[in-house]
Amino acid sequence: MLNKKYLKSKPECKVTFRLHKKYIGNVDSVNLIGDANDWNNETNPMKKLKNGDFKIEINLKVGKEYQFRYKVNNTYWVNDDQADKYIPSPFPHIDNSVICV
């Protein structure tokens, strides 16, 4: 789930990224990886909620598109089914999620 809240004080959007347990099962870790953090595996670990979902909030500059994916248990990748769109990644037959703010 993606939730966008545009800030009045500056040209940024606070985006809440949430990955539901029903899509990934009972896992230990999820990282948000993408353009906003230069595809760094360790920059944006998501917080595990009591119900097993994972969540993180980050501010993104308005007027841009950001590609991203979730890395689950540092093992496999998942796209967001609520992404604004999907575009092909540099890897064959794999798309990246995209959020437009």
C-alpha cells in the first residue's frame, strides 16, 4: 500500500510504503530499495508491525518518478501492487515498481 501526503512547507511528499503480511507471509525483514536510496540494500529497512506487515515513511521530492522494489529477508524481490506504474528493469523479464510524486 502506498499513501502520499504532500507537504505544504516544502516541495516534498511524505510517502508511506506498507507491505502486507498476506503477500509475503511471516518474514523477518523487508528493505525498501530504489532510486531514492541509490538502490542501497541497507539504507531503508522497514519496521515490522505487530500484525506482521512492514512499513516505512520517507520524504520524496515532488515532480519526480522513483523506481523501487522490496527485498524480503535479503533473499527475494517483491513489487508493490499499488504502484503508480511498472517499467522494465535492467534485468530481463523483471519490472520495477514506480511511484510518481
